Amino acid sequence: MNSNFTTNTGNKIVDAVGKMNITGNVIPEAWYNTIVNSKGKLNMVAALVLSEIVYWYRPREIKKEDSNEVEYQKRFQDDEFVQLGYNYLCKKFNLTVGPVREGIKLLESLGVVKRHLKDVKTRMGTLHNVVYIELIPEGLERVTYPANVPDSDNTPSPTCDDILRKIETYPSDTGMTNTEITCETHTETTTTAPVAVDSFSKSNELFKGLKLKDSDIKKILSVSKNDISKCKRAIDMLNSQTVPIRNVTGWLIKAIQEDYQPIHKEPFTRKNSFNEFIHHNYDFAEIEHMVLNS
């Protein structure tokens, strides 16, 4: 409780909340539209995990008592990356391993983070496959301030399996665990980030005829990292489908993320008069449609 809060706002609820000194991680509003799954919906676990990763990479402000000067330090011990194991994240957010793992994979596919597995030497022995997470500033800026990303930014994202392994000597006194990290209380003010993209005006002709909302087009552009060629390829694939697609936005997002490619269909030749049957060629979208609507 913040006992020093004495301001009378005129609203007893606001005054009561002001005394609580509520703390927590930052989740910018832009993430609701950029940290999304294949259906274009927010992956809340991924957003929570990213908020924790961002906290550890934010510099700690240290004020010197003798000179009142302010200096900044990193919060973690490693020279390069922060150690955030699955167990720590599960305990932090009261989650199971599966959603946490999938959330990190999504962040990797968006080019925001990258996992590293290290063998760490300590005084108690060697810890194998310790998970470290690298935060990619360009990717973080892309999902937080998508309006600031230039159209030509087509830097490929690291794949989920693109994990580095290396052996490092780390003078740790924390014992044999590779999951525990002491977390300090942190308080930040949530800020609002714009969600429009620069290439939106250039894509009107491309998405013309699909009758999509502007917000849906922005989601698709964000997932493609403003790569118009990827969007065009996905739309061409959509137009080639032989069954109606109900969720056009989700289908296009999945097509971009999984890089759908045209399937070349081979002509079918009937073997003999006793085997007269109709041969069907299905592509991935047709099979998915049949399963979801069965």
C-alpha cells in the first residue's frame, strides 16, 4: 500500500486504487494486433512472455548517493543474453510448459526473440542446455511501433529451430539450477503505440475485392513484415482455392507464416474398366476446410 498517497481526486474508488501501488510488466496496446496467431488473434501468453523479456533488457537506473549522478546497468549477469528458463516463466505466470513454449516459438517466428542453449560451467559442475533468450531490438520495434517500420525492411526472421549452442565459462554461485532467477518488483506506465503501417496506403489495390476491414489488412501486413510480395502470393493462393474460405484474414495470415506454395496436380489415368472411380486432388486449404466443417 502507498500510505503517502493523500490526494483527494473526488472519487473514492480512484483514491483507494491510488494507495495500492500496483506494479507489473508493460504490455503496449500495439501488441494486441501484432503478437497474433495464425488466425490473427492475440496470443496472450506470448505477450506476457515478451513483457517479461523486455523488462530484463531494460536498463536499471542507479542513482549515486555521493554525487546524485544517474548511471544505467543491465539487470542480468550474462554478458550477452538473459537466462529465462521455461520453469521460471511457468512459475512467474502460473502456466504450463506447452503454452509458454508455443508463445516463445511465435515470438521467434515474428523475429522478436531468439533462443540460445548454452552449457554453463559453474563451481558445482556443468549445466547443460541452459536456455538464454536474446531480444532483437529491431523486431521489438516492429511489433511495438509498426508505423515506424520502412517498407523495405524485409529482414528474414529466425526460425524456431535456429538455436545456437555454445560452451561458456560462467562464474556463478547459484548452484546447479538453470531455471531460477531472482525477480525484483518493477513498475512502469503503459503507453499506447500506433498500429498503422506505412505500406497500408500502397496495399489498397492489392486487397481490393476481398472486402477486408482496415484493421485486418494492418494485421496481415504486420505478420508479413510489410512484404507486399508475400501478401500477393498469399492472395493468389487464396484466389486459387476451390472451396469458400470463411475466415479470410486468418487464412491469409497462416498462408504468410507457413509460406503456402501452389501444389502441382498430376493428371489421373484410369487403370481399367473395373476400377471406375472419381479421383480428387485436394490442397492443404481444402483438407483443412473439410476437417473444420465436418
